[in-house]
Amino acid sequence: MDARVDKPDNANFPIAIIGAGFSGLGMAIRLKQAGIESFTLFERADEVGGTWRDNAYPGAACDVSSHLYSFSFEQKPDWSRAFAEQPEIQQYILELTEKHGLRSHVRFNTEIVKAVFDQGSGLWTLYDRAGQHWRARALISGTGGLSDPKIPEIEGLEHFEGPMFHTARWDAACDLRGKRVAVIGSGASAIQVVPAIAPEVAELKVFQRTPPWIMPKMDRPMREAEKRRYRRFPPALWLRRLWLYWAAELRAPLLISNRPLFKRLLRRLALRHIQSQVSDPALRQRVIPDYNVGCKRVLISNDWYPALQRENVSLIDQGVKAVTSHGVVASDGSEHDVDVIVLATGFNTPTAAAPLDIRGLGGVTLNEAWRNGSEAYKGVTVSGFPNLFLLVGPNTGPGHTSVLVYLEKQLDYVMQALGYMRRHRLKYLNVLPEVQKDFNDWLQARMQDTVWVAGGCDSWYITEDGKNTSLYPGFATDYRLRVSRFRPAEYQRVALPGQSSDSTTRPVTDAA
């Protein structure tokens, strides 16, 4: 890896960042702001953007308010809508990349498939799919949890003769006008893409396995007067962001807790939304879930229910049994001939698997360390994998607010750790196993009172063993405080040869 030098120790402290989405680019910006240039971003695609580059299907938009779904240190005063759509979010990411001069740091079309830590040198060796390799002192994973589309295991899927694609790999060349289309899935992507394509297709069949709980979307165009005020008076923009943050925090107990009072209140609000939009009593019953609100991701939409009531749209709530060469077979045996199949089936989330082949101390793989479900210390570091930092790692997903609120404090934590390593010329940092265990024991104990565990549903939040390794069971403010300070005493600290170790540095064998 070519080190870019602007400080004497940069040449000896190369940093590798995997992924050029919000996480990786945010980390790169923070490094640049600190005067550190010795980093390289490895991106498997040919452009930055991650999730917002890939999810370019019709109707794609964010379900978090625009002014909160952006970096606090790079606020945008002129969002066009209260909830931004995909093209505008991707444009925001592109503008950040150019503003901070990050493009020269990115190796595009380079997919890192393996990373191996060498205890003797304290360096990571990274290998790409083409066999090239690089070495780095610190490895930062910004691969994200919504990057690899989940292709469902459906009998006969490979035999369908017409166009078939996942929402995250949308085929823009496929003209849906006048076509018979099947959308498999009724989650976050489906509730956006179905209303967007329904007016142009001849017939649309929506295959729903489990209905989602849906709340109204408080969306609207941002007024020109608001944009001018935010441009001319930045404190007004900060106040809007602050209001959005605390409004989300106030909603947190309603969404996270499984207490009956909270669940009854949310259910009443969701049912009111259904009753106001669905006139057919039979359809109402088919779209009402049988689990507590919040057990699965709560979605927001004003046009999902109206779309289901269009004359050319049919809701098949039997799920999918098989796919034939010319259509879809529902679980009740009914056959539905279609021209195009759209898979709105979500993503392979890293609840139990590493984003790539990562090997730490003693050659142990991250998958082996995570055989009982992924875990990390504060979602950022993993014992046995020195100098590895995860962004939006295990149990750092929000259940009620913007993921960037969590990410920003993780960036701060990583910067503190890297700064400590550079100042003390350390070979590596390794979080102590007992520190990681105590944190995760506390976290999983707290998790038992959440709706995700006790809400009566199966969701992608939970592993096969019933462990939630995705979300944080509390307020964003609580997490931000816990991750606000890097504490060296919680880590094994090993100095480079010729450097004096402080009295609290522990032998490598202590962390085995």
C-alpha cells in the first residue's frame, strides 16, 4: 500500500479501509481532517456510494429525515424533501468525495476477499480477488450490513425464462411498461418499488409472506424559504437536526421496549393508518401483522396501501412455493404467469458471518470467533483481531433513528485509538477478552426486554440461535456516551521493537 506522507510517522502507519460507502468515506474524511494521508479505500465497485449507489430502484428513498441522515460535520441546507430519495443521497455522497479529495485514495474495482494478521510485525496483509496484496497497520471495515442482496432459496428460481433481478441490482434496461410483473417480498424495498412501478405495468402481483407494520410518512418538499434560511443562518440548520434527533430519542421506548402499554399505543396508531387508507375489510385483515409493532422493522409509507388497491395490483399473501419457466407458484398451489420477476428480498446481513475471510491471532478466523453469533466490544473491536476496527459492527444498528448518529461516534472512537497507537508507536492494540465478554453479557441481558426478542416474530435481526446481533437495545444517546472515550486499559498494548512499553502493557500470551 502506498503511504501518502504529510507527517513523519505516516509512512510507517498505513491504514486500509474496506468499502467506500457512508462508513468508509466518513472514516476517510476524519483521517484527512486530522492530517493523516496514509490511507487507502478499497472498493469492489467502480464508484463510491455503497448502499445508495446500488439501490437505484424506482421509488428508492430513505426512511430517516434528510437532515439527520447526513453527517453533522457536513450538513446540507438544501435537501429537496424531508425524506431524501436515492439520487439526491448518492449525489450528496459524490459531493463529499470531491470536496475532501478522497477519490485519489480509492482503489476501485478491487474486492478484498482475505485479510491476515501477522503477530510478529503487527501488520495486516490484504488480498484481493485478483491475487494482489497490500499491508497495513490498521484495518477498518466499512462494508456495511446492506451490501449483498439476499437471493431466496426458491425451487425453480433458476428456470424462469424472463428478466429477473433484485431491487439492489435493478435492471434499468428492462422496460416494465405493459408487462406482467411479480414482486416477491413486502419489506422495506417492496413498499417503495411497488407504488413506483404499479402505474406503468399491465399487471402487478405482490407476493407477501408476512405483512409489515407501516406508519405514515411525514414527508414533504422542503420550501425554498427554509433552504435559504438554513444556508444563511447555519444555527437554524443545527436546531432542526437537534430537534429531529431528540424527537427520535423520545420515540425510542415505544419502538424498542416490549411493554404492553407502548405496544398498544403503537398498534393503535398503525391500525388507524390502515383504516384510513384501506376501505376493503378483507384486505385490511390481510395486511395486519400478527406480531407486536417493532418486532420487525417498522416501515413508513403513504402510498403502499393505496397501491395494493389499484385494479392492476393483486396481493398474494400465501408466500412463494416455486418458480416455473413462465411464472410463480404460490404456497396454496395457485400459478401466476408473469413476464418479469423482481426480488425485493432484502440482504444477507452479517449477524453471524464475517464480511470476508479475516484471520487474527493464531490464524483464528472471524467466522470461528463468531460461531455463536457476531459480537464485538462496543461494536467496534474484536478480541483476538488486533488493529481491526468495525464500523456499524455487531449490535450498533439503530431501531429508531439514523445509523449515522451511531457511526459518527464510532469514527471518533477509532480516531482516538489510532491516535494512541501513533503517539505510543504501538505494534498493535487488542481488546481484552474479559472486557468484550462483560460488555456483551450486559448487552444481551438488556436485549431480553426488547420487542425484537420478545415480540413474537422471526426477523433478520435474530440469528438461528435466537440472539440479536444487529441492533443496540437502548437510546442513541446511551450508545454515544459509551463509545465516546477510548480507554487504553481495556486493551492489550504491544509496542514496536525498540520502543518502551508502559507498565500496563500485557504479554501477547495473555490475550490468547
